[in-house]
Amino acid sequence: MEISFTKRGSKNHIISCKRKNGTVTWMHSSSFFITHDLCHYAVETKLSLKKAFYGMLADGTDINDFELPKEQRPFQLTEEAIIAEHLVNLLAIEYTRGRIENFIQILKEGYLKENYAAEPTEIKQEKIDEIRNLFEKLMNQWVLLPEEDTMALNFTE
């Protein structure tokens, strides 16, 4: 699946995903969600998650359905999506506020606090560092991207 992030200056940006079958799902996006979705890309590719946010989009979920209140969504989040969301949220906080020293412990506590049935797979510090590095690289590319240009990424289902 090809994921495109189009920078539109003072207007809402555009995120679109073109699936292998040629169908497209897209949405207008604030800068916050560009950051959030680039982080999803880093997390999901580095952890080889195939059923998280981008995997769900590749399988046919409409991107706009994620904006609906949970009880109105026509799908349930996968276990991988829940793990990815916790990780993305923590990395996004870290991106704006600075490095979190006990990152893995906070991640685990946040996940368990939500009372999910399964405990997340242990993620090694080296993998967190790989995700951080890719996320930083993607954010740098986004910041340097001229207005009205598009940054395209490939997500392998």
C-alpha cells in the first residue's frame, strides 16, 4: 500500500492510502495527525505489525472511520492496533516533550492500566531506538517538504 502525506500549508494536509487493489482511502489532516500517523508508520514497520492501523487500512477499513467515537466505529481494534496506539501515543509525547527515561516501563503500565486481556510482547530497547530513529527521520523529511508536495511511503502488508 502506498501512503501519501501531502503538505498544504495553512490548509489541512491530506493523508491518502492507495491499496494494492487500487482503492483509496483518504482524509484531511491536521499537523498533529501527520505526526501521529508518521509515528504509526515507524512503529508498524519496525515491529512488523500487519494488523495495526495501516494493516487495517490495507484490508479495507476507511481511514475516516477512525475519527468516529469508538462505539460508532464499524470495526474493533486489533490487538496489534492497541499495542501500536499505546506506543505511538507515548512516542508522540516524547517527541514534543523530550526523551522519556523509563519508556518501556511506562508503556507496559499504560497498556496494563487499560485492562487488556493480553500483556504486550516485550519490546527491547534496541527496537525502541530503531523506531525513534525512523520516526525522527520521517519528521525531518516532513518538516523539509515544500508546501503542496507529497511524501510517499510504502507499507508492506
